[in-house]
Amino acid sequence: MTFKIEKKIASYKVLSTEDKAAAVQSANDAKINNLESMHENVTRPEILFGSTYKIKTPQSEHALYITINDMVLNMGTEHEERRPYEVFINSKNMEHFQWVLALTRVISAVFRKGGDACFLVEELKAVFDPKGGYFKKGGVFMPSLVAEIGCAIESHMKQIGMLKDKELDDHQKQFLIAKRREFEALHNDTSSLDENSAFPAKALLCGKCQTKALVLMDGCMTCLNCGDSKCG
């Protein structure tokens, strides 16, 4: 295609490879700077997508239902992402209504503030009940109801991609399977599993993953869930 230049040429320059790369980088930076991010003044849309998690503890006959709603940022682009916007906790048990309501408002405010809100998970999971914790299904120890709320938020963050699940590699999985079979063969104890867990009933609590899966193997305490061992 031919263009006719009507004005006088004042100067000209042949773009080098570096100039073209700089121009592309500048355009990409401009796109990134225009991306929508979570902040406290973001406008709440009419519809939010979310998930509800059920918590049933031995401390109450009524379950708690935790609903976390997400804001979808940069929808329809390659930078589309989901970020938690608000949280609600409902239950028939009104005993903890006051502090549960306060907790949901504080957590929702942190979500809407923007930035990395993943620190909330560790802060909530570190809360201990002075009256003692409890074991949930799977043999995992929960030090408090607040800690289990933190676990629910952690599961949601993993689901939307904010947190990465630290899974064992294939070698570690095969090692744990072999240790499990060795323990069962040694104790002839394949039928004596804890009714609330997939691990032996006599297993102890692992200090690393908080699961009742710690057994004595080859003179060393080994966790059949996360592989942690005193012998390294």
C-alpha cells in the first residue's frame, strides 16, 4: 500500500531491533498498568461467583456454612483471575454469632483491601482454643473452630489459584505406600484402622501436618501422610 506524504519531512530514523523490542515492552507495560486489580474502592457487581463449605465439629450439633464470593477481574482477557471479595458464615447455632459476624466483616475488609491476602490462612490456622481442639474426619487435628475456618478459606484459595497445593512427588508417594504396606505386614493390622481416618488406629499426631498418621518404623517415627521423619 502506498502513502503520499503531504508534509515536509523534518527527520527520520531507522528502528533497530532494540528499538522495536523497547516499543513492544512499553506497550505491554501499558497494558499491565491498565489491568484491573482488587482494591477497597472497586465497584461490587450485581452477581458474584462463590462456593459454600460445610464445617461440622464435635463441639456443636449444628454445622457452620462458610460462603466465599469472588470478584472476577479482567474478565475475557488472558489476565482474567478470581479474587475473594466477601465471606459469610451461617449456622443454626447462635452461640458464636457475635464473634463470627465480627470475623466475617474483618476478613471481607481484608479481601477488598487488595494485595496478598493469603497470610490470613496461617493466622487463622494458628488460633488455639484454650478448651482444647478436636479431630475432624481424616484424623486431622483442628486446634479451634477458627482454625477450621482458616482451612476452609485455604481450600477456596487453592481452588481459585491463589495458593498452590504442596503435593508430594511420585517418589515420595511410592515411599509412603511402601512404608504403609510394611507397617501393616509387620503388625498384621490391616483391619484396625481408625474409623475416622485411613491410618492405623494407634497412629500418633504428626507435628508437621497435624494428622494422626505417625507410626514407629525401623526404630524411627514416620508420618504416613506427609512423610516427615525424625531420621530425615
